[in-house]
Amino acid sequence: MKLGVIGCGKMGTALVQGAIRGGVVKSGEVLGVDSAAAARESFAKLTGAETTASIVDALEGSEVLLLCTKPQDVFSALGSCKLDSGAGKLMISIAAGVTLANLEKHTPANMRVVRTMPNTPALVGKGAAAYCMGSRCVAGDEDVVKALLGAVGMAVSVPEKLMDAVTGLSGSGPAYVYLIIEALADGGVRAGLPRADAMRLAAQTVSGAAEMVIQTGEHPAVLKDMVTSPGGTTIAGLSVLEEKNVRSALIEAVMMASRRSAELGKG
């Protein structure tokens, strides 16, 4: 499979690195496109792939395209190329808020389009992504999408109407978790731990708790109760979190980010 990557930033690079590690593509089958020389240089160094400043080169030399530009740059990127060169190809977009209808409107009539939302933990092979298939997609296209996204984590298929919710949850979610890790570490420091130890313990605690949810399949409330002894330390801490409305704040954060994704999609 010959893969063209429009946008050689961190996410495009991470997806290609994962695809190469997973044997989905070889570095010699990838062509990265970016107007910034520094981005092209970094992409080439990290993936071993060739790069170019020409979108047309990527369109003409690829079977599958990864559209990894910022949402506000999507249509200028598509408009700057000879769209006929993309005819018959599969294009996978990671642009937040940009709908399938808009992507299909700005591409050749027989270009198949997929909308995805990966997240930054893809950089370490722990991504969480969702995708929805466009109206022109054919048999086998979904397998390509799952292979690319699955190479850097997990991927789920959702109706497009839920993509803004995905953006608010897993797309923006790592930032919420980083804030939680930072706050837990600050709490450890306040309680007397050295900063480095507090940060390592906080990060590993979050990672381990997440892995417990994934591996056991238990509801988080069940796992929470396993740690919460009557009159013990954990319930004392949990009561503060409930008093401060941490649960409500996280819910509203997801909702606000979802609404912002919808706004971006409207231009």
C-alpha cells in the first residue's frame, strides 16, 4: 500500500510510525507532504520515509491518503492540489469537526472519504480513536482504516453524529488526565513527597487504574469500591472530590469540548 501523508506534524508522524511498526506499510511506501521544511525533516528522520512540499506528488503517487492538517487548513490544502489526481483513492481525515459531507464536497466524486479522531497517546502506541466511513467507501476500506489506527492503539466505529462527542472525550481527554496527574503529584508534594517521586507515582497510578478498567471489564464504580474501606483513607479523599464537584466538572469539560468541535465543523 502506497501511503501519502498530508501534514507531517506529530499525529501524522505517530500514525505512520505505528503503521510501519505494525507492518501495515513500509517506509519506502510512504510519502509525507508539508510546506514546512522542519516538519518534513523531522518526519523523514522519525519514519524513514520520503517527503515533498507538493500535495500533487502525494496524490499522484499514493493509493491511500492521510489528511493530517489542522481543521482550518483542510480546504486550503485540498484546494491547492489537482483534485483529479485523487480520483479513485481513499482519503482518511483526522481534522476535528470537518464533516464527511464537507470533505466529499471538496474532493473528486469517486474519492472515498473517511473521518477519524485519534488522540495524542498514539505517539506511544496507546491511542484511542474513532472513525466513520463516507458514503463512497467500498469493501475493504474499513479494513485499511482499522489497520492504520489499530497500529497505534484502539479504534471504534461510530455514527458521524457522535464524532463531536468522541472529540470532546478521547480527543481532548488526554489533557484532562494530564491535569489530574499534575494535581495528584502536587498533592503528593504537599504531603511531603519529593517532586520526581510524586510525579512517577501519580502517572503510574493513573496508568494502572486505566489498565484495570480495560483488562477486567469491570465498571469503574466496582473497582473504586474495591479500594474504599469503611472509614478509611480513600473514602476520606473521595468525599472531598465529590464535595468539590470534580465529577461534574469533568462531565462538563467533555460537553464543552464537544460543542467546540461542532463549532469548528461549521467553519
